[in-house]
Amino acid sequence: MGSGVSFKIKEKIYKACVQSVMVYGSETWPMRVEDQQRLERAERMMIRLMCGVSMRDRISSDELRCRLGFEAVSIVVRHGRLRWFGHVERKTEDDWVKKSRSV
């Protein structure tokens, strides 16, 4: 499965380069179902390419993600949004960020 590059290196490159670009700014996106599905579809495609696995091999994307040790992109987005929410909630009431939350 895959080329001679180890899964740990692939994981680090994926998280640092690919996943970070995919979710950049997602804390403030108005996330729609189509957006989430598009992110998940792109992630599945990239994971299959990295592993050198096609649909004919009949290996689920979840299994490949577990083998590589990746957290699903939807979970990464959810954690980022919750982290951003926590930052906004800790702001003082007169801060412009906190005021813009209720608009």
C-alpha cells in the first residue's frame, strides 16, 4: 500500500500542508452541508491517492484514515469552530468581536 514513504511522514505532511489549507478560516465560515460534504469528498480522494488504493481494492476510507492516523476533516473543523467560540465567549462585552457575534 502506497510508496516507500512512511505513514508518519505522510501524516505530518498531510496535516501541515493539505489539511491546514483545507480548513483555513473555517472557524468563521457559515458551514453548509454541501461545504462539509465537499471537504470530506476531497479528503477521501487525497487519502486514497496517498495510500495508492483505488475503489476496486474495496478498502473503506475510514479504515485508510485509521491506518494513517488522520482525524477526519469534519472533526478538525468542529474543533476549530469550538475553539474560536471559546475565544469569542471570553472577550469583554465591549470588544468588537463579541459585539459582532450577536449581529
